[in-house]
Amino acid sequence: MKIPSSIWTLLIGIGLTLVSLWYGQNHGLLPVAASDEADLVDGLFNTMMTVSAGIFLLVEGVLIYCAIKYRRRAGDNEDGPPIEGNVPLEILWTAIPAIIVIGISVYSFEVYNDIGGFDPHAVHEAPITQSSMTMPGAAIAATLNDTPPSNAPNLNQEKSDEAMQDPATAAVRNADQIPQKQDAPGVGSVAPTIGPSPDKVGQAPGLKINVTGLQYAWIFTYPETGVTTGELHVPIGREVEINMTANDVIHAFWVPEFRLKQDAIPGRQSEIRFTPNKAGDYTLICAELCGPYHGAMRSQVVVESEEAFNKWMQEQVAANTETLNQAVAVNPANLTPDEFLAPYTKDMGIQPEMLHHIHK
């Protein structure tokens, strides 16, 4: 019995759908998900892989089928029949990709919003100048303006001053040599921010850490305790707020297991929040080309239990106190600051050659 082509089409469609759904959830292309935000990003990525796999199998399957079925037979030297086109088919294969792209765009925006990447209030609260009200697209132009009225607060300066109240952070950053840019709140690269997720808006983060990027190291300071280290330690289950900037050029804070990346920009204060949920050691990578040794600008992120984190913090506080007591002692060998501090910074995970850049 000959099976109708409609039945074949239905069976092939069901098979493609099942294979696409399976591959979208079992592709194995992503590292372990170690933060609450990672689950949201993975859901989006898996959806795109499902759609991509289905389209790939469909298109390549049709091409292979047509290449075999309609191949030129031996002895057939005639031209093929002229085909003018099929308007309904052309509309169909234009509309379907358009719907897919729009759907993924909406989904992407929802994920970006859920991880705290978009603040709708910032757009409406952005300063509007007299000139912007008389130009087309005034509202958009106002939010993108990097030189708001002189009486507008400099949010970058305010955040910088707040961070510099911590002596440990002030010792690392050279904010006095880098003027803080005027800020256009919440607009992409002008004010890079990945803030709290919607369900945590208005809540204080569980842990605040100041991060400074410089060629070619990451320096972490904990304002609550004054600890400075070259290795980031965070507890499981507590929301972490990273406030960062750069001392020289643009760097990028990227932990693949967290699925989050944010730029550290000279003259701007960036914020990124995340909640780690899986213990382990993860690599912090600079994802912005920052110089000839960019590839070596890496550090470790240690996600551990609350008890282990508190123990580590107590050890660091004790070690910093001991280091300070030793550092104020007489320097009989008349060593340079870099040479004198090298043994202490090594224990903190900071390379000695980085001290020169810090003191600049």
C-alpha cells in the first residue's frame, strides 16, 4: 500500500520536531551553570539551539532529497522545465523566519530584563534638554546624551566617591587621575549595569565587592572588612554585587559558568549582580582585548559554603593585619616599594609586576 505524501510529511515533521527538541536540551555545548542567572540564559540558548537544529535538518534534508530524486539520469540531455515561482510558498518561507526572529527577540529581552539588565525607569528619568525637545526623536536622543545639564548629578562620580570611602579600594584605584564621566542612566554601554533581578529590586545585596581591572590583573576589595585579594571568594546562595571600574583601558569581567559579562571602563562605574548556586572554582576571564598580555589576565572565582567563606574571610583579615604590621617595620635593605611588597602580595594572589601599575 502506497502511503500518501501528506502522511509522510506529517511523520517527517514529527520526527524533526522530536530530534530538534532532544538536541536542544542535550547539545552539551555549555559549561556547568553556577548561578541563578545562568538558568535563564541557558533556557534561551537551548531554545535557539532547538530552532536552529530543526531548520538545519529541514533545509539540508530537502536539499539532499531533491539532489537524489531529481538528479540528471544517464542519457538525459534535455533542459529542465521552466519554473516561474510560487508566491504562497515565498510568503511562507519569508513569514516563518520573521516570526521566529521576533519570538526569539522578545524572549531575549525578557531574559535580559529578568537578570536585571534593563531599568525602564532610567529611560523615563533621563534628563531632557531644551534642544532635544525640538528635534525628532528627542526622547531617545536625551537618554543617549553623554553631556546632560550641568546641574544634573554625576552618577559615576557619586558611585566612585562611595567606593573610595573604603581605604582598601582607594589604595588600588587611581580615580584621582581618571575623571569620572557624566552618566546617562541605564543606557547600554554609556552606563553599563546589570542590576538586581525584578524580584530583588529594592533589596540590599548580600555581599558587596569592589573590583578594579588593570593591565593585567583583577584586584578585589571587600569594603565590609577591608580585605584586598587577587582571588574572588563568594558564598553560595547570597546575591553578590560587583562594583567595578578600570585603571587604564577597557577590561571585561566574564565568568562563563555564571553566563554574565560586563565591561570595566575607565571613568565609569559598572555594576553587575549575580547569585552563585554551585560550589566550585571557576575562571574569571578578561573578555576585552586590553593589551599584549590580555590572554594572561585571568583569576579564580571560588564559590563556597557560607561557613567556608566566613573562615576564609577571617583568615584574610588576620593575614592583612599581620602584613600591615610587617610592612610598617623598618626596611633595612632600602628596597623599592615593589620589591618590598612582593612577598606579601604573592600570598594574596597578586603578581609582583602588577604593583607598578597600581602605584601609578
